[in-house]
Amino acid sequence: MKDPHDIILRPVLTEKGYDGIADKRYVFQVAIDANKVEIRKALEKVFPGIKVKNVNTLRTLGKIKRQGVHSGRTAEIKKAYVTLTEDSKPIEFFEGMV
């Protein structure tokens, strides 16, 4: 089994992400090869006391960047939009940001 910290890379702190905190909806950047079940188990292990209701994932391609005649892409990322159940306690990391 993979380490949960290898699956959950970092929280995504954007305006859209802040809007969902009041509804217990959080956004995380996750590993490209992680599936929804692995994301759910990793979050429940990293943040004890939470219960995940729903996990939606989104993959975004990297932007094309140019340096003179050479072109390439930035890294591809995968985001997970995680909704907690009504009776779940919120994630303490995000509490001061609301």
C-alpha cells in the first residue's frame, strides 16, 4: 500500500477552494495515478476523525511554454474535490482560513 503522504501532495488554496470550506468541501492536489478509493483512505488516515462522503477528481494538462525555438509543457496535475459528511468534524488545517 502507498503511503498516504505520497497520495495527498498539498492543499489547493484558491478563492474557489476557500468558498467550499464552509460546506466542508476541500481541494487537494493528489498523485496522478491515485484513484478515488485511495484518496478517500489516505485522507481518513492523515486527518483522523473525518468521514469522506464524496471524492471528485480532475486532471489538468500542463500549459505549453516556449523558450526561444524550444517548446515544452509544464507538469500535469490532478486535483481532488473532497466533500465530508454532515456529522464529520472539519479539517483543522483549514479552520483559520475561513
